[in-house]
Amino acid sequence: MLCAASLAIASMLLGWRAFAQTTTPQEPTGSAVTIAIANKFQQVVPDTDTKRRALTIQNKNSDSCWVYVGSDKASKENSIALASGEKFVRYWPLAPSGAIQATCASSSDTLLVEYQ
């Protein structure tokens, strides 16, 4: 009983903030990536040793795009197809930390790429 009373008095004197953890959230890295050459895969997300918490790639075009997870030779057959407006979204622990490659059906198409 004495211990509980002491804890209550200490918390009132110190305030609850003394017991709270503060963390700085990691800001997502995001940009629009332009596909230079249609139907040719290019790296849109770098390879990293750090585990990613989230990854989003959105097709902002009127035609199809393809996303390949990895740095191996990519092809449309072993990629994830994104129709117009669709997103490829992964959160920890399923967010890949490796390189991501992508292509679209037309040159100058853009993908919105965000990761953290």
C-alpha cells in the first residue's frame, strides 16, 4: 500500500510525460518515377540492408505497368501487373528491402513510389 501511494505521489510530481517514450517517426521517401523506355525494366527503389516498414507503388497512368521485386533479370511474366490507378502495397514484415524494378507500356509514364 505504501509503494502504491509513493508511486502515485511521484507520478503527480513528475507528471505523466516522465514515463512516456518519445520516438521520431521516419518520414516516407516518395517521388514520381518516370519510365524512360517503355517495356524495359528500370530500378525504381534501391536495395538496402535496412528493413522497410512500408512500400507503395501506384500506377498513375491510363495504361498498364509491371513491378518486379528483386535485382535479377525482370520480365512481365514474373512481375506484378498494375492496371491504371492500382497500387502495390506492402507493410512490415512483408515490405521487401531489396531492389524494386518497374516498367510501363508507354515511355514517359510515371509511378508514384513511397517507402520507409
